Amino acid sequence: MPSPQKKRVKVSISTPVAIPFSVNIANIPKDDTAMTRGLSPTLPSKIKSNLMHYWQKETAAERAEHCRREFDKAWKISEEHRKIAEEEKKAAKEASLASSQERSKRHYDKMREKKIEEGWVPACGNFSNYKKRLNGIDDTRWPWRSSDIAREVKKLNAKAFEKLAEQVVGRWIDRKATTETGKLVWTEVTLKNIAAGNWLGGHTTRFSILVSYPDLQKEIEDTLESMRDVRVTLTMITIRAIMISLMECSAPELFTVSHYGSTFKCSESFVRKFLCNVMGWSERRVTKCAQKLPEDYKEILTNAFLREAHIIHDYAIPPELHVNTDQTQVVYQQGTNKTWTKKGVKQVATVGHEEKRAFTLVLSISASGNVLPMQAIYSGGSNRSCPSKDAPMYGEAMQLGIRFLPSKMKTYWSTQDTMRSLVTDILVPYYNDTKARLGLPTSQHSKWKIDCWSVHKSVEFRDWMQENHSNIIVIYVSGGTTGLWQPLDVGIQRPLKLSIKKTSHHDIVSDVMKQLENGTDPKKIQVNTSVGVLRDRSVGWIVNAIRDVSDKEFVKKAWELCCIDNLNTSQASLTSADALAQLRSLLETNPTFHKELTKGSHDSRDSGIEELPFSDIIDDDSDVSVMVIQKLLVGDKGIGNTFALQDDRSIT
């Protein structure tokens, strides 16, 4: 068969041809083989190459690779579409399931409420079947099981009854009576505890009053957390003030309703339980060793009593001229050596913790029950370091004769200058006015009792007293015994600091309430703890403290509480027949001490223990008012049996 002849195409170059693709010039052959294919030798080599590539036959390997690439591309697109479809199907299924569950829950709750209204009792099963079997027995006679009770109460409040076990509930049930009567019967002890409003033992199931106010509780938690995050020192006073302010703003009825047999007061014990149990916080505090009594303190105090009795007898000093002075440290932020934070936190950082922000308050009382004007010493070099004249209650402070002085040092401790100012401006005017009122001569001797601090017993101060005020007999409380023999330490300091604490708490509540009334977000509440603000507030603290402790019977009781055996520092005991009898027999019982007294030495025996500038009085976390403490100390029976004073002068 003759081979078909190839048809040749004749190309005319007279007309320009536009080739729409690019040609690699490097691939154009240099020979004239194109002429054998009917191409004009004058045709550009670029066009010739592209035409050759167009008519070139594709190999099998190239075809397979091309198919593979096309398949991979199609498979990838298909996978993407499949994943999108699966996600849409899954989302639709979840939405349908959630909607179905929500409808089921609404239906279940509706049916449960309807059944309860009809008399159905939870966890007792279907009573209609029981009625058929028991010939219509009364539903209420069918007793509950302890496991059913425990399960149902956890449904009511899972958090409060989290640890309630069925064994505990079983101990509350009278099994014998339940079996005999066929009814659920509680034991007599359980019924008495319920009637008294007490919890039934084991893990307490009494829940907080804030359980019924979840929004308020969340607001309190968020506010405290936000303040903790910015490292504000959260003391008990600050936290309690914030909680009371938020409660009064959001739910004032909390303080009027009866809760477990008593009216809610947001006491410190409630705040402490709330912080520990609800927020999971704990309190960090600084501890230090307490000062110990000398081993022979009884002998030291007995001799001190006889020395004071001897001076009063020899110089005929009335109780109005028998004065005790002591200084105490008042911290601007009560309890700044401790703060509340989350349990388990190893590093507790607060703002201003390293600063010593406090002032010294110098108190003086007489054995007749009078409270002398106080002296307040602030750290600084001028009067600008003292409270401003615009401070609240500043005018009342001036009427009470309070003296505000700068220490002119970096500390706020008493100095030689402040002690001399105390004697000149407070002590001597009081002695002179009292002598004039009692009709005594100006030469009448007075007695001044202070502790053995370094400034008090320094030679410089004692020489100054002897030179300028020789008719004031200075008696020193032996070192290490101020907790037993100094009236201010024994009976006045704790109530005074409690009063200051209460006033400080009131200031914080007022500050927070003012911010809330102005529309401040509770999370953005700021408690102003700047030195200037707290220093001005301290004026009101001192004024209110003077009012709280200015009770003659209360002050005289403080002198009586300084006792050893049957002897005490009150005027009645120092001038008693027993005291005079011991003085007369002193030559035989203790000739060395008798010789010391007859020589006119008024200095107490040096125990070798130097007193610190401030007594270590622990912060009182109790909710007992100053009035209750006063009535207990003076023996007032008007408070009933609610409180009792123990032998160590603690209140229970």
C-alpha cells in the first residue's frame, strides 16, 4: 500500500504573522533543516521552535506524570470539601443535641414542680404503686433512707453539703422509733440542736447568709481579688469594711433579718470564715518571741509594792497625785504585719509593707480614775509632719488638751525633748491644778510611775527632773514586769487600741460607701492609705479613744488589776492596814531592803531587763465592744452570763 504523502503547507512571508507565545531562542537550531519541512528559511527561529514544540509527540512517562498531578489536585480539593461538610454536620448535630437537652430539662423541671405540688416526695419512688400494694396507706408514713436524704440535700446545695455522708445522717435518725411507727423519726438530741439553731456535729452544713445572694457574693470576691492583684495590704479591718459597704449598698436587708437565731452583723469571725472557706485565703503574720518574766518576779513586785506604800505613807500622796504614764505604738493601718492572700502562695507582696507607718501615743492616768491629756508624736522634723488643723475633730482634740508633736527624728519614738514637753505641758499643769483643787500647797510631793525604757532612766532625764521638778518622785516599773505591774499595760492599752481599731474601721466603711454612692465600680474601689490622709484621721481615733476609756471606775480597776498575791497598786491597797503592817515588820523580815528604803532611795531594783519602747500588745480580733470590756473589769452584772472574765483577764 503506498504511503500517504505528507501535505506541505506553503507559508507566505509577504504578510506578517503574529505568534502569541514566546520562544526560547537558545533552542532554535542553527541548521537549515527547517527547509525540509516546508518552512521558509527567512522565518524567525523563535516561531520555528514553538511550532515544532506544538507538533511534538508526548511520551508515556510525561503523560503519566501529568495525570498524577491532575489527580492530586482534584483529591486535595475533594478532601477540603469533605472536611467542611463534616464540620457543618457535627455543628448541626451538637446544636440539635443541646436544644434537645434544654427542652428535656425544661420539661423535666416542669413535671417535677407539678408532681411536688401534687404531693410527690422526692427520692421515695412512685407512690401510686405503693398505694395499690398497701391498700392506700398514707404517703407520709413511708420512711426515707439516710442515703436518699443525703443525696437530696446535695441537690439543694451541693457546696454546703459536699461532705455530708449517709452515715452521719443515719446517726441523726432514731432507728427504733422509725421501725415502730413506720415514720421517719429524728433523735431527741438532733431535735434539740435544730431548735437551738446549732449544727449537728461533724462537718458543719450551716451555709453562709450570702448563699441566697450569689451576685453580691461574686461582687465581693471580685473586689477583693482585684485589690489583691494590685498588692494592696488586705487587713481584717479593710476587708470587713469593704464587705459591709457592698452589703449595705446592694442588700441592706441582710442586717435586719434573723439568721440562725440572731441578727446578722458581719462580724470578724464571719469574715474570717468567708475568706477561708469561700475564697480559699489564709492570713500571713509576723511572729516574735514574747518577753519573759524574771524568775524572781514575785519578790521584785512585792518589794515594789512596799516601796510605793512607803512613799505614799511618808509623803501623804493622795490618789489624784499618783500618775502612771506609758507610750504605745499606733499603726496607721491596723494589722499591717499580716495580710490575707490565697492559700499556698509562698511570696506575699504588698504595697508599703516595708514602711514603718505609725505614731506614738503617750497616755497618763491617775489612781483616782482621771485620764490626763495625751501626747501624740509623729515622725518628721517640723509641725508639717503632724495632723493638719483641717483634720476631722481637730477642734475637739484641742479642747481635750491633746498635744501633737514632731519627733524631729526619722523615728516616731519619744525623745528627751518630747519627754520634757510631756512633763512641762501636761504633767506639771495637772499636778498644780489638782493641788489647788484639793487645797494642798505647791510643795506637796507627787508620784510618777513610768517604765524602765532607756530614755526614761537615762542620767540626763533624771538629772533634769531633779533640777526642775524635785517634788515629783519618779518610780520605775522593774524591767520585764510591765505586763503585771503597770496599770496602763494591764487594763487600758487593749481597750484603747480596740477603740482605735473600731474608729479606723468606720473611716474605711465611710470612704468605700462614698465611692459606691458616687457610682464607682466595686472592682475599681481604692482605699486611700496615704500617710497624710491616715495622719489626719488619727485625730479622730485619739478623741474617740479618750472618750471610750475615760471612765473613773474603769481606770481605777486598771490599778487594782496590777496585783501580786493579795496586794495591788490601788490607793486602797497601798494604804491598807496589811501594807502598813508589812512595812513595820520589814526591819526583821528584810533588813537589806529596809535599809534601802530608809535611805530615801526610790529606785526599783534593776532586773537587768530593759523595756522596749512599746509593749507587745497583740491585735484583738474579737467582736467584743469596749463597753463590755469596761463592765467586765468593773464587775458590772448588767451584761448577764453572755461574757465571763477569766483569771488571765481574757474574755470568753
